[in-house]
Amino acid sequence: MAEESKPKRRLVKKAETVRERAEKATEDSKQPRRLHATKRRVSAPFRAAGRGAKKLGKFKAFRIIGFIVVPPYFRNSWRELRQVTWLKPKESLRLTYAVLAFATVFGVVIALLDYGLDKLFKEVLLK
């Protein structure tokens, strides 16, 4: 008994956030999807305009005008939207079906409860 066995410490792995999972999923997909290619083609003119606006933004006068014309709410909203990771269409469809099923079940329960209470009160109040 010279050596006492110490209990091993368990290492707890930090939970992965949704953003980290989404970034890992995009890194894993090597093949560009058709949607990304279409998005790239559609957004090309806007990117060109953005590059031009970025060059103009270096001048202080244009920056001041931009702060006056575009309120902070819209600037902050745009910043937040750029951080959004959107659902894949398959997952979005699955969640839509889940919401529709829940709404249907909930509606049926409320309708049955309404019908039952209606009959109960008619019996009690109209007697």
C-alpha cells in the first residue's frame, strides 16, 4: 500500500456553440454548392459597388455623410446580419413541419376544451 491510487480527474469538454458547429460544417464541405455559386454571381454587382464605397469611405467627408444618412440602427442591424448563420433548406423544412404539427395539435386541444366548457356552462347556467 505504498502507492495510494488517486482518483483520476475527469476533464469536462467545453460545449460547442451553434456558431462553432456551423463554421465547422462549412469547413467540412469541400464542394461548393450550387446555391453558393448562384449567390456569388448575383452579388457580384453589389460587391463591386461595395468596393467603390469602401474607397470613398477613406475620405472623411464621405464618412460623415454616411453617418448622417444611415442611422446607427441600420448600421448595427447590418453588422448583426453578417454574423447570422442560416439554416440549410432541409433543416428549415423539418422545423417548419414541427411548428405546423404543434400548431395543429394545440388548435385541436383548444377546440376540444372550448367545446367541453361550452357544453358545461350551458348545462349549469341554463338549468
